[in-house]
Amino acid sequence: MEKALIAMSGGVDSSLAAKFMKDAGFDCIGCTMKLYNNEDIGLSRGHTCCSLDDVEDARSVAYKIGMPYYVFNFTEDFHDCVIAKFVSSYEHGLTPNPCIDCNRYMKFDKLYDRAMVFGCEYVVTGHYARIEEKDGEYFLKKALDDTKDQSYVLYSMTQEQLKHTMFPLGGMRKSEVRRLADECGFINAKKPDSQDICFVPDGDYGAFLERYTGKKYTPGNFIDTNGNVLGTHEGTVRYTIGQRKGLGIAFGKPMYVKHIDVENNTVTLAEDSELFEDTLKASEFNWISGRTPEKEFRCSAKIRYRQKEQPATVTPLEDGTVKIVFDEPQRAITPGQAVVLYDGDTVLGGGRIL
């Protein structure tokens, strides 16, 4: 009997994924990754963090299914691979995506290694994506439910990881998942989906950074594209490209963040029409096939999670970076975020926008 390690977040998706694997005859082990302590993210030790409820929900489902369940302490790894990178990115004027880093370094690296220790052939998660194999090559594909598709945050997966990973929900719709979980009597069948970054539960990234680092970030100037001073900002870490809300100053017309200059401590503002560009470069690129294309090619690409892919021309460069030129200019291309390439519903790869 093949063994599978089920990553259980405490939510309905991973719970039903576990049930499917158990019903399919796999020898299943459930687990939840403990990723941080309350004091790590600026909460008091006595604060009842939602993650404690998540563990109990996951444990309840594992017990109901009839499989062993463990909590793995990955707090040090999560700090080094995700939180520290999150902080550094904002301090360098970038906008990170910690969910991508969590998948890359935690679920399909640290947890993958733990699965091998347990003698498991597969790591199983509740992601909405699909994996297909043809002639020994593995393909990462979009989920059937395009409103829940999570292939964008999985672009860093390798052939070896895809070979030993299962996404049982990739061919399902969320409404069906909730209905089946309810029929199974799972305690979390109606549990709302998490929306915020797990270690920033209130969504205030600037306040988190100050709590976490102990720093008070220095105010500086809002300027226009000609360098004229428009007002005072509260520290560059509090802003991201395309942002309008929370600027704390009225201009008589809508103004948006166009550029962040950490060295000079300025934030450039512009009208919406000035936020559009058709070209970007990306680094740290991962090609799902394991092979870098030898020449320029056409595909579609998207620069944020909820965006629809857009037609583009892609050119791999000699220094390992990738140049992407869109047919139509894109709004608010944001350094630090991910650009992900698609051929239809197949993920070709992705990288970090420079």
C-alpha cells in the first residue's frame, strides 16, 4: 500500500483531499506545519491565535477519517525562508508574495523531505491545480474551477516534486467540495477561506514590519514624476506599486504609487494612465519542464494572482533572466511579485519581477 503525507491546514480543502486519499486506499498520515509562534509576529503569548483552532480542526478531521496526525515544528525554517524574505523585500522597495515562498520552501521542500523520512511516496495538499503525466514528463495545469485556480503560486515546482505530489481537488469546484465535506460531517465544512497572509492576521503590513523588526521607518517625500514634492509619506515599506488608498493625502484627483526609491526615501505618485508598461524582466526563473527554451517564443503571462493571462513574447536571456513583452501594456507591473507563463491551461514556469 502506497503511503501519502497529507498537509492539513485545518481548512475544508485539505480535509476533503485527505478523505479522498484514504478512500482511494492510500496509507495516509495527516500533518499540520507549525510555522510561527505568537511572539514571532507581534502577538502576545496569551493571544488565542487562529492557528490553534486550525490545528484542532485538522486533528478532528484526521481522527474522523481514522489516520495518524502530527504537528511539525517548522518555525525556524519559516522564519528564514519566508518571514525574513518578506521583511527584506519590503525594506528594499519590493512587494513580496509569501504564499509562493511558503509553497516553494515549506510545502514542497521541507515537508517533502519529511514525507521521505516517513516513507511516503506522495505529498498531498488541497491546492486547486492539476498534475498530468505524459511519456515520463509531468505537467502543472490549471484547476477546473477557474475562480479557485492556484497554479500561479505553484510555478516553482520541479519535475521531481510534481512526480511525488497529488492535488485531489484539481478537477472539482469549491461548491462541490463544501457539499461533500458537509456530507462527511467535517467540523470545518462551512469554515470561511483564509484571506490574509497568515503571519499578518490584521492585514497591516507596515505595522507588522515595525513590530517584527523593532524599527520605526523614516518618513520621506511623495514626489511626482518631475520630482516635485507633493507631501510626506510614512516610510517606503507601507506602499506598493499601483496603490491609491492609504496615501494619507488629498490631491484633487486620483493618484497612485508608480515607483518606490528606498535609497532616496521617496515614493513617486502618478495618474493611472502613467502606470502602464509593456515590458518586464524576471529573475530566479523556474521552468516546469526543467529545460530553458533556446529561443524567443509566444505564450500568455500574468503578473498577479487574480489577473487573466495576457498574450506576450518571451525571450530567455544569457544571464538567466527572462524578458517578457506584452502585446498590450499592463497596469502596475510590480517588482517582487511573480510573473507566470501559460500555454493554454499548462504552466510553463515563472519568476520574480525585477
